[in-house]
Amino acid sequence: MASIGAVKIFFFSFAFCLFNFLPPSQGKQEKLNAYRYPFIRKASTFPSSTPSISAPTNNNGYDYIIIGGGTAGCPLATTLSQKFSVLLLERGGVPFTNPNVSFLENFHITLADTSATSASQYFKSEDGVLNARARVLGGGSSINAGFYTRASSRFIEKVGWDPKLVNESYPWIEKQIVHRPTFSSYQRAVRDSLLDSGVSPFNGFTYDHIYGTKLGGTIFDRFGRRHTAAELLASANPQKLTVLIYATVQKIVFDTKGKRPKAVGVIFEDENGKQHEAIIGNDKESEVIVSSGAIGTPQLLMLSGIGPKSELENMNISVVHDNPFVGKGMVDNPMNTIFVPSNREVHQSLIETVGITKLGVYIEASSGFSQSPNSIHWHHGIVSPEIGQLSTIPPKQRSQEAVQAFIKNKKDIPVEAFRGGFILSKVANPWSVGDLKLVNTNVNDNPSVTFNYFSHPYDLHRCVEGIKLATKVVQSQHFTNYTLCNRETTEKLLNLSVKASVNLVPRHANDTKSLEQFCKDTVITIWHYHGGCHVGKVVSSDHKVLGVDKLRVVDGSTFDESPGTNPQATVMMMGRYMGLKILRDRLGKLA
């Protein structure tokens, strides 16, 4: 992932040609994909003879239109297709034929790619922290670190979900795409050091969220191949499911002639820039369901006329329903890292071991990236694979202009000699809250997002405790025995970590003297942002959008905390859970 020595860390990407169609006519993998996913095709193939939103129809529309083929959208579409016709619209391409997405060894390349065709879309929060959002079928499960762990029983009770149905939905995911990690030597050192530092007991391998140190699941198999939420589509009813890729929904369309606005369809743009209309049927149970994630869902609701009236009018958007809470309550879990130097060759490992503490922080680890020869010749982005950062520019020179100049001019970077890894400290359930606002009416552009990291003192207090614990882990004899390094002082470890961590937050002279300042200056993301469409404010307890009919939200934008140590398991489960619940509510015993 990086090179540390001359106070530089390099994050690279190798330019792979993304496949623009599914599936190619040759190759075993492509033929297998064609067999398993015959319902996936390009948005431009959508028939022009489809009934128009503006023209009255009988019942020729879809039972459900799902916007966003991501971590929640894929299991939701699969489940609903068992009984009803479903149109799933995904703005990105497919993960199956993209080696950057498919293999653990290339994990960093997709996140480093800031091009328009990348599976991850780069964005920077107003706080100065670099981040990414998925732009590919499978959503975040196609670009994340793969760790799989369930939510706590407290979380399930808090959101009001049926525990029995939850416990039926998790295994449905796990049987199809979740694996037990190979457990690398680096992760073994993390485990022993956590236990030595008091994060006990050792709970072994488990999906459950319980205090202590544990080994969790992963969506990477033993060959290092990623299995995403998109593979859950293989369980769909192919006769009732249509998946369109490169289908960018511009807005949800409403019928406003009645007492309450009701969703009737969507307008989307295909890969050639042509616009299409898709409608839902006249059945009173038919719905448009938004599963576009914590950034995309509030953005799309506002672009469609649901949101704070004054903000919509400033953008000349016709107000369908005035709701001041859309885009509010945005939260990201702040993360800070401690660099682990090593005199031993360190192989790649993503998160496998986690310490779930009673301090309000989670301790995780990863190691050994950018050792592939494919990563060193061309540079198409500077977002770090592992810690969501960017590098090679000295901290005090990291203006946005300098960053853009770096992207334009940097090439032919020499082979890196990175050895080591990172211990990650994430604040659980932060109390600091921000918001999301439109900057224009182009759905392809990122909205303005502010998370206000550490604006609440309790978050800063927990970060300090996490850094103390992470440092203790690195200084453990188990780690020094593994890395073949002497036990470093806390000050030296912090100095190394400051050099390794890059964001656009201005640095301070005392950022290694004060742990509070270290937290503020080196804050990064682990991509667990959520909120913007909270239950009780934007959606009801059954996730129907308040104030309008036939519109629902199913994704992490409805969460007011990130479930477990990693949300992907619960977001995938949520798609399955809500699909089953919708079927049962609609069909009763027939479901």
C-alpha cells in the first residue's frame, strides 16, 4: 500500500480495462455469468415500447422498481422477484468481469481509481476527509475490505426488527457468499496482542457482535476472490427480474393530482445518454424502492422534490413534499490508525480480527498492500486502498490545487518497498452529526457532505482511548516478535502514523504531543457513513417515505448508527429481511 522511509507513502493503481458489456461471448467465467444472470443487460436495451409515465395504462408496469443494485438492493430484488415483477436499476457496471473488484490483491486499485468508469466514486467531505461511494452492481460489497459480522442484539431491538425473521435472513446471505478467513500471521499477531492488552475474552470465530476479541467472516474466499451482493441475484426468479446496468436514475416521478403525492415511476439515463421512463403497475401495493445508499438516497429524494423546501427552491426543484429532515443526521465513524513498522515481509491481509471494547471503540488491522507489480507503473488516483487517504504531498502543502497537480503529473513511480501494516481504531456510534446538501441538480455529481468529526467531546474522548489501546497493541511483545522490530516509543509510533495518514485537514505542530490533536489531524474514514433518511423523520417504521405514497427506502440512510463493527452484513440482511416482510405483508399466508 505504501512506502515509508523518505517520509513518503505511495498509493497506486494499475489501469485495467473495464468491461462495458455483460457477458462477453468467450471465456468460461463470462459464459457462467451469462448462465447465472441472464436478466442483466445494459440500460440502452430497455424497450422504447414500454408504457410511458405520462400516458394512462392498465397494469403494464412493474410491481417494484428498485433504484440501486447495491448491498441492500440486490438481496431485496432477489427476494421480491420470487413472487412479483422487479426492475432493478444500477448506475454502475458489473463486478464479475472486473479484476480490480474480484481479487483481494487488487483491492487498493479500485479505491485508488478516480476515473469516471471506476467502481468507486471518490468524494471529499467538507471536513477534508477523502471518501468513496460505490458505483457498481453489488454496491459497497464490491469495493470494501470484505469483513462480515452481524449487528448486536441491542441494534436489532433498537430498530424494531423481528428477531426471528432477522435470524432467518442472515444465514441466507452467509450460505451463499460468506467464508471463514485464512487467518494470516499478521492477524494472529493482532489477536494475541489484543488479548495481551486486555481485550478479552477470545470468542473464536463467530459472526456475533460480542465484547472481546474475535475472528469474523469475510466475503473473500480462500483463493482471494471476492463474492459480492451481486451474486445473491443468482437466487432470483429470472422470469420476473430485470437488472439494468449503467442506468442512472435522474428522478422519481410522482402523480400529484390526489390528496397525497404518489410515486408512479422513474426517469433514468442509459450509458449513451438517452433517457427512458419506467413505471410501476396500478396495483395499490406496487412501489418504487430507493436503495441508493447514505449519499445517493437523500440526494435522489431531494432531486425528486422531497426535502427541505427552502433548499429545493434554491435549486429550482419543484417541491413534492416539504420534509426538513432529508439529508440531516449524517454520521461517519471516525477512524485513526497507528502504523506498524516491520523488518519481516508482510503479506496482504484485510480485516479478519476485531477487538470489540467497552471503551466505545473497535480495534481492527490490515497489512501489506501495493506489493503487486501491477500497481507501480501508472497512477490514476491517490485514494489509499486501506485507510481512505492520499499521499506523497507533505502535509502542509496539501491544498486541493496541489492534489490535482499531483494527479495530472505523477507517473512512472518506482517500485515501493513497503513493509508493515496498520492498527485501526474506529469510534463506535459517534455523537457528532452533520448533513448533506445539494450543490447542483446533476445526479452524477457528489452532493456536499459534512460529518463534523469530533464536534462532540465524547467522540474525541473515545478516540484518545482508542489510540492509547492501539499503541499498546503495537508495542505488545507478540507484535514485536512478529515484526522483528524493537519496541518503539509512543511518540515515534505517532510520528510514523502522522506521516502515513493523509487528508486535507490542516496539520498542527503538536499533533504528536496531544492525543486529542492527533485524533483531529489524522482522522480518516472506514466508509461506514450512514443517515440522511432516518426512521421517524423521513421514513416510517416500515420504511415508507412519510408524506407520499408508493415510495420506500431500504438502505443504510435510515440508520442512526452503524451496525456491528462493519455494516455490510446487516445491510445485506436488511435487503433480504425487508423483501420477506414486504412479501408477507402483501401476500399473507401465501408468502
